[in-house]
Amino acid sequence: MKILFDTTGLDLGVKEVIEGAILSKEELNIEPTLVGDEDIIRPILNEIGMDMNILDAKEIITNEEEPAFAIRRKKDSSIVVAFNNLNEYDAFISCGSTGALLAGGMFMAGRINNVKRAVLPTPIPTINGNTLLIDSGANMDVDADLLVQFAKLGTVLKQVTEGIEKPKVGLLNVGVEENKGNALTKEAFLKLKEADINFIGNIEGRDINKHLCDVLVCDGFVGNIILKNTEGLAGFIMTLLKSKVISNLSDNAKLEVMQSLSPVVKTLDYREVGGVLLLGLKKLVIKAHGASDRNAIKNAAKSALLMHENKLIDKIENSFRGEI
Amino acid sequence: MKILFDTTGLDLGVKEVIEGAILSKEELNIEPTLVGDEDIIRPILNEIGMDMNILDAKEIITNEEEPAFAIRRKKDSSIVVAFNNLNEYDAFISCGSTGALLAGGMFMAGRINNVKRAVLPTPIPTINGNTLLIDSGANMDVDADLLVQFAKLGTVLKQVTEGIEKPKVGLLNVGVEENKGNALTKEAFLKLKEADINFIGNIEGRDINKHLCDVLVCDGFVGNIILKNTEGLAGFIMTLLKSKVISNLSDNAKLEVMQSLSPVVKTLDYREVGGVLLLGLKKLVIKAHGASDRNAIKNAAKSALLMHENKLIDKIENSFRGEI
């Protein structure tokens, strides 16, 4: 498997991406190519004493730039160069601007036939396993038909990556009853019931972390707010615990608590899970978090490998064949 | 001040409401009247050895009933009887169906002139004080003009109840930049900037608990999901803490942690705050939580007293005078 690694966008810098690519090569037997500024990459490779293919790209698209505009204008950015060469590779892993990756993915890699939009599926932590939240931020304004597409995309992804035969699909809503919700979710409920998926009904906000379903469908506006609320609230609760509980403890008790607390913090950090696939594109494009380290980069490559070997793209193509 | 107390809808039963009304009378000097089934209320009053005015109402509207339908059909329910008599009282406190209270409020008590919808403002806990989330579930489908009205209603409520001169208003959104969001929030941003309020811009999901603003505006669908997500996630984190941290501790450390943990749990429970006002109506109608005890009922009465003495309804009328 040939994977393109974007060397830009990582908080820890270019070298950490390169180390991640090396780990991927050694442990996963994939063939890595780096995309980024060769004048920066080459000296690091020399220093490490490794050689690796490089696609030279001198520009960087930042998170602050308007994505579609940046894609058109920065022809020599790592993201544009990657998409221009993606036909020769099986996957692209980048910590760059999500918006630019989506724009590049839609305009340059292209959507799978009959798939109307690319989506961001983010795994939400639960007490046992995860629920895939779709869409977690790519599509702000959607209609009921799109929500049904999100459900189908998520279904195939869960089948391929976790081997779940009939993933349970829920609709994020304000009540469990069929007639609850806004105009969008009321219409979507009826269409999801008719769709060829395992739709189990509405899921309320209080049940998101209870793993009642494998795929949880919502528009990207609500999905983004939920994800960030989860992150913010986890931080808020940890702050409360530190100021109101831990600070009051005896030294011994404090030590005991701190030792067990870090796995809990890790469970709550949905970013730990690794990369998020831009789902619905003709190519495997994975957005890794800017705060990733070399292991997280390798984990993103591992996800890509799993999807590649299990023919995710082909299976989505099949699932959407004949779709209007 | 004359307050009507609905004796139905409380998990702890009729007697607990009556005790709450008695506390309100004794501590707040308000004049309580009970609305509910006199055949049930009278024996309890006799047992306690108290007398109190009663509006007899034999029926109960449950949470499962379609609100508008129930309001039309159950003429002898405590909620309908209360609204039919509300002109003679200053406020109505009920633990009954939120939907039925909203329907009754809109159709029977009526909206303040130029206020298009009644809203549910729920205080979200933060590390210091609270942010009022408006709307937290009354209005599923809204437009930008309605969001501006929510901002104005929340502004007056914060001024009256907390004495904040120029409450900061934020718009819940997916990014801080002006051009971020869905069609609704993009349009609302522009209108909020022009409105006669202290608009500070977009607030992201991760910052909801940081008290960056006093009033946080969103549609009732998103607001409901956020509130319930907050509740669910707090429960999930507590479960994680119990299974992964507390259960590993020595007995001494466990005891220490458990002693300090309960105020944290209380802080996270937005329901603890007491009742939620149905904001925008011509009368003070407060929905108290079904899990309330007598003290929570008294706290709801205390809120009502504060709003009454500070002429909340008059001030909203003034604020909306001349509004189109």
C-alpha cells in the first residue's frame, strides 16, 4: 500500500510526521511518500539516515484561510500537490486544514458516484467501544436525503472497519418518539425507516455516550457543537475535580487519584482515536489531529491500511450503485 | 405576591409541593394557592394542620400527551384550571409537562406584545456563575429574527434577575469567525450585530462552560441536545471515575474523594438551579423539575418573587415596544 504523508500542519513539526511515516513503513509494511518542502524534509532524512520519496511542495495552507479559495490559489501547497498526484497512491494522511482537505477532496479527488457530500465521521467515546457521529462538521446545512446518505456511509464504514454486520443507526433528536424534533429530523425519521439500513430510531442528547447505536446521524452544525461541547465539558469537569476534590485530598490520596485519572482523560479525548476519514471520496483521505505524535500518525496509517485491505471504497460504490 | 402552585407532576408527590408552598409562605411572605385535586389536597392540609386556598382540578396532563391537544381536551386539568384563573395571581409554578405549560402559556396566558415566541432559558453551570442558554427546547425551527428576540429576552432577564447592566450575548456556532456556521447562524450574526444588545460574537461548543457570555443564543433543537448532552456526559464521566479511579483507591482515599465529590455533582446538575421561566409570556410561569423537593419549589417561588418585585414583565414590554 502506498500512502502520502503531508509533512505540514503538525504541532510537533515536520520531523514527527517523518518519524510516523518511518514507523508505518517498519511496522505496517506500507510504502510511504512525503509531501512538503523538500528543502526542509531532505536534511531531516539525512540526519536520521533514511531515504524516502518526496513530492516537493513549497506552500502551506493554514487553518485561517478560506479553504476553496486557498485550494485554487496555492497550487504549490502540500495539500494541492498531494491531490494532484493522488491517483498514484492509495491514501493521503494530513494534519492540515480540514476545510482545505474537504475542498480538495470534493473538487480534486472527487466523490464516489451518487454520494452527494463528503462527511466527517468522528468516533464518540462510550463506556464500551465508540459511536460514530456523522456528520461531525463538514456539512452545515443538510436535508433529510443527505442524512440518509450519512447513515448509509456510516453503515459501510462500521461494517468494514469493525466487522459489525448490521450496524445500528440512530438519529440524534430531542426525544425518542417518532413525531419529535425539528422539520429536518421529522422528515429524516420517515426516510431512515424506509432506507436499507438498521435504523433503531431517535437518540437523545443524554444518551450519546451510552453506545445505544453504532452510527449516530445529525447535521454537521449540531455534530460540531456536540463534539466541541464534549471536549469543553470534559475539561470543565476535570477543572472542577482538581479545584474542588483533588486539592482537598491528603498527599497519599492525591497520589492515588492522579495515578488512575490519566486513562479516564484519555478515554474522553476523542482526538486520541487517531485520524478521521473524509468519508464519501473516491480516495482514502485521512485528517489526523494537529496535536498528533508519531504514534498517532502511524495509527492513522493503520486505519488506512485496514480500509484499503477491506476495500472500503469499492463497498461504498456498491452500496450507492443505483442510488438516485 | 400571589402564587399558584400546581400540586401535580412532582416525583415526590402532592405533599412535597404543599410543604414547598408552606415554606414559601413562611420564608418569602408570599400568598400561596394550590391547584389540583381538592379531595387529595384537603386531607394532607388537615394532617399538617394548615389551611390554604385551593383551586379544584381533577385531571392531570402527563408528559406523554400531545400538549396542544391535551390543553384543549383536559379542561379540568391543573394546568388548564391554573391558566384560566391566572389573571388573579402573579405567578404559576408547575412541575407538569413543559409542552403543556408552553401551549397553555401561548394560547391562554398570551405572549407579551411583539414577542413572537415563548422560550425556555436554562442556566448552564460554569466555573463562576451561569450562562443562560436560550432557547433550550421550546422552539425547534427558528429564523434569524427569532434568535435576535431570544437575545433581547435573555438580556432583560439577566438585567432583572442578576443586575447585570449590559449582559454579554453570544451566538452558539461552529467557529468564532463571522463567516462561520450554517445559513441560520450566518444571518443571525449580522442581525445580532445591529441589534440593541451587547453582542460579543460567536461562541464555540467547547467554550459553553467558560462563562464567556451571560446569554447564549441558539435554536431550541440545538439547545435541547446541548443540555441533555451535558447531563449525559456528566453521568458518563462520573461512571468512568467510579469504575476506573474510585474503585481502585484505598478505603481512606475513597472516603476522602466521596466527601468532596457531591458538590461537584451538584454544580453539574443544571436542574438543581430551580425552576425555568417560560420567558416571553404576559404572566410569570415557572416550570420546576419533576425531581424537585420542597426547597426547590421554594427556590422557584423565590425566583418568581424576584422577577415580580423587579417588574420583569413590564421591562420586557418596554424592551419590545415598537418592535415589528
